[in-house]
Amino acid sequence: MPRLAGMLLCAAATASDVLFVHVGKTCGGTIAAELRKNRVAYHEVHLDKVDRETLAQYKRVILSARDPVDRVVSAFNWRSPHACRERKGECTPPRAVEKYDGERGLYNCFPDVQHFVDAVTARSQGTTLTCHMLAHSFFYGVGVGAGGGSHIGKGLSWYVGPVLHDLLRRESDLWVVRAEACEHDLEGAIRWLRGDETLDVLRGGWVHPARNTTDETSTTIDSSSRKHLQRRLEAEYQILQLALDASVNYGAKRRRGLQKQLLVDGGGVCKSLSGKTHVNTNC
């Protein structure tokens, strides 16, 4: 991702101000790097659940998020020894699959994310009981051992589900960075932490393309599987929508009736007639 242009290197946030909830495969590494570059002192929660005591210690919260189906696809491909990660026109060598208990077995069972999703959504006829149990263990984040199933089963509900009520009450102190609009949301977050007027930031007219939904990997899922997986991830979509509605940057656009203008000027997030939020830079 290109560097954010024109950002000052100092921020007004102090060590006790900022909690960064880093959900896996949601451009969290980019967020952390920019916070450090801009000298923002923060506490990061990653591969761990947010508890009330931790949430209460911080004045502001940055939450990274992504379309739930895309996040699962990306998380599976990220660790897969079979997925292609293109670099300079060539695929990089496969990753070792020994980081999490059961991971080698998972990728022995499922050569690509399509087969994995078919097992999770009960559309696969030939899956063995062992492979079926592995798929559900990783999908729901209940794997044994350190990591508990890697990033695949660790979505918004895993990270913030138990503290969701407390998180949503902090609408003036919650900023959501979506992977689909990472650069735009992150630049706004840095300025928000510095005390700049949020609406001026959001109306800045920046153009940003939507990210590749497969994270530089060559395998994805068909449209039918996507629909089945969306139903399985209904709670994730509900939490994402609640967080967006409660946030300073996405919620304020709708509450103040500025959504259409912000989209035209570079917000890049549309709300369809069905009420679902999606990325589209040509709204």
C-alpha cells in the first residue's frame, strides 16, 4: 500500500488514549505501521479477546474490519501452502503449516478455500468426519492449542462480541478502519487522533480503489458458496453494521445526512437499497 501523503509525524494521543483492536486480515499491519510512524502511543489487542477491563482503560478505540466473507477467504489463503502469492509475476514458495495445532491436517483435507467453505456450509458430500471437524473447529475459532484456529475463526464477534454493548456506547470515541478503504480511513483516523475536524477530513475528496478481496492469492469461492457463507456469518455482518453505525467516521455520515456528498467527494462507501454497506468508488 502506498504511503499516506502529507501526514505530520506527531499526534496528540498519549499512552492511555488509544486501543487498537486488530482483527486478523483487515489491513491491521498497515494500521499499526502508520500509528507508529505518526508516533501514536497505543495498546494493540491481537489474537486475544477484548475484555471490559481493557476497554475501560482507553479513551479512544480504533477497530479494523472487513467484509466477513472476504476476511475468511483471505485468512484461509494466507496460511495455505497451496495458494499462490504473486511477487514480481511469480508465485512465492508455500508457507510452512506448523504454526497452529491442526493446521497441517486442515490443509491436507482442503486443497483450496472452495473445498473448505463447502465443508463448513455442509455442501460437500465426500468430507471425512475428521476433515469436517477440523473445518468447523477452524471456522468457529475453537481449535486447540496456541492460536485456537489461526485467523480464520477470529472475526468481530470473537474479538468484541462479549463487550459489544460497551463498545457501541462509545460512538464519539470509536473509529472503524475498513480494509476495503484502508488508506482513506486510516488517514482520517490519524487526523482524528490529532484533533482535526473529522467532517473536514472525510470531505477531503481523496480517491482510493477498493482492495483485492483475495489478498494477493489465486483462490476464491463461487457466488453460490459466497451466499451460503454469508448466511453462516450473519452475526458477523450484524456486528459490522452496528460498529459502522456507531463509529465517528461511518456513523456520522448517516446521522448528519452527509452520506451522498461524502461518497461523491471520496468516501467510497455506499449503502444499497437493501441496507447493506459495501464499497464502491463510483457511487
